[in-house]
Amino acid sequence: MWPYWVLFLIPALMAVQRRPRANALWHPAWSAELWFFWFFLVLLIGMRYEVGVDWDPYLRYFNYAADLNFWQIFVLDDPGYIAINWLSGQLGLGITGVNLISGAIFASGLVSFSRTLPRPWLALTIAVPFMVIVVAMSLVRQGVALGLVMTGLIWLQRGNYFRYLAWVVFAAAFHKSAIIMTPFALLITERKRFLQILMVVLIGFIAFISFLQDRIGYYIETYLEASYDSGGAFIRLLMTLVPALILLIFFKSFDFNSLQKKIWVWVSILAVLLFAVLFISPSSAAVDRLAIYFLPLQLVVFASLPDVFSYRFRTRKFGWSIAIILYYASVQFVWLTFATHAGSWIPYRIHFF
């Protein structure tokens, strides 16, 4: 279990030592410390062996994809992830090569996105218990998609809807569910920019036809008609609901520009609605999978919360940072100790051993 705690403590210790800084949305250069953490994160994600509840299905996936010819990659589901498997198979790197490449893509999106926030190390601490340990180490395809979506969100906050859509469509090549993020590009359009709105709708429609049209029946049968449930979905959605409500209540106190405020208020509203859908959906798993793309909201809100609450309640920023770190430490402890599938992660095994 100790590798997971080392992964958590590195950013946590950095978070309590480093001072917050101005919004780095336009100058998100990485420090040497961030590069080190990225490298460590990629190794821990990529070098694991029989870690994660979906290890066996992904191993079968690799054995299937590695035997394909090059042109078959582009006519099958999730061509991006198949391409990584095919390439790793051709290079003789096995499933470890797939996990290293997937981990590098996810970690790049996570670190880049966190770097744009006032407290990047606090954001990285928040990401470890679920985004890293659960999503990146088990839901591999969706982990890659999440990393690409976070990169796209950087561009969306800069007002570049075209690059945002490009990253989302790229993410959909790894997991089709990422297509649900295309409508967020409409958040940065203005009423009179008809051509821009038309372009967003057109790209979203083409992406839907390309990635989802042939699979709608499968998803309805698998998730809805079969009432497929996901253990712990309520807790995970509740963890996103809390920052959503905080942002909606105190949004005027967040150091956002007008575009960022518009984006994250809408994301918060949709996160609240998604939590409500959980109670009426016949499948909690379907809602749980969609909620993964709302996880960056936790980073945005809690990485800003020490400054927001210290201003609103005249309290010390350091105390709020410690409280947030302890909260997520308790989340990680409870999950690794009491979760139904925690045994799939413990002990952590390294490929060479």
C-alpha cells in the first residue's frame, strides 16, 4: 500500500510549502518539481503488474489488438487505444508499454491542467485518490480520455473552442463517452456568432456519427436495460456535488475571468443535475462513467478554496489547505481499506518483480 501513500504525500507536502500564485492559465510552464512528479506518476501507472480490477480484460484487449494489421486499427472501436496496443505489440513492449503510454498521456493532461490553477500541488494531491489510483490505473481508456479532455479544458478557458473540440474528439478515439463534452464549446460562444455555434454543432454531430451511432443500441442494452450498477457511485458523485455547490454559492469570490466563470458555473450546474439523475436512472454505472469527466471540477474548486474561504470567513489559508489534504487522505485510506475491489490494488506489484 505504501507506493500509493508516497504518491499522495509528494504533492501534499509540496502543497503546504508552496505559496499560491496568480492565475497561470496563459503561462503554464512546468517546474523541475512538476516534471519529476510527472515522471514518477507515469512510472507508477505504467509499471504496475496485475493492479486494477480491469487488469485481465485489458490484457485480453492487448492480445487481440497486437495481432491486428495496421489498417484494421481505424475500423474498430476506440482506434486510439487500439493503436497504442498495436504499437506496443509491434515493439515487443507488451501490456506494460500500453500502460506507460496511457499513463504518460493522462499524467500530461493532469499536470498541465493543475498547473493552470492557483495551487497546482494541492490540485495534484486531490487527484491522487480517485483520478489516479482508480481511473488511470483501472479504467485505462477513460483515464486517457480524461487526460485529453483536461488538456482541452485549458484551451476552452482560453476561449479557443476549435482546439478544445479537437482534444475532445481525440479523447473520443480512446473512449466514446468523451463525446458528451463537445457541447461545452457552446459555453464560450456569443449570441450573434452564428457561424461559431454552427461549427460546434456540426463537429459534435460528425463526432457522434463517427463514434457513437453504431454503439447506441449496445450501451442501452448493457447499461440501461440491464440496470447495470456501479458500487460506490453515490459517494463518488457526492464528492463532485460538494465542490459544485460551493462554486455556485461563492462563485463571485473565485479568481476567474468572465469566461472561466461561465464555464465552471455551467459545469457545476450540470454536476448537480447529474447527481439528481443518479436517483432516476436505471443504471448507476452509466451515470458514474459520465461523471468521470466532471472530476476536474474538484481540482478547480478545492485548489482555490483556501483563498476563497480565507477571504469570506477571515480565516487562515494554511488551515484550509491542511483540511483539504486531510479530507482526501481519509478518502484514500477508506478506499484502500474498505472498498469492495481494494484487493485488486493491494499489494502494489511492479512489472519487473
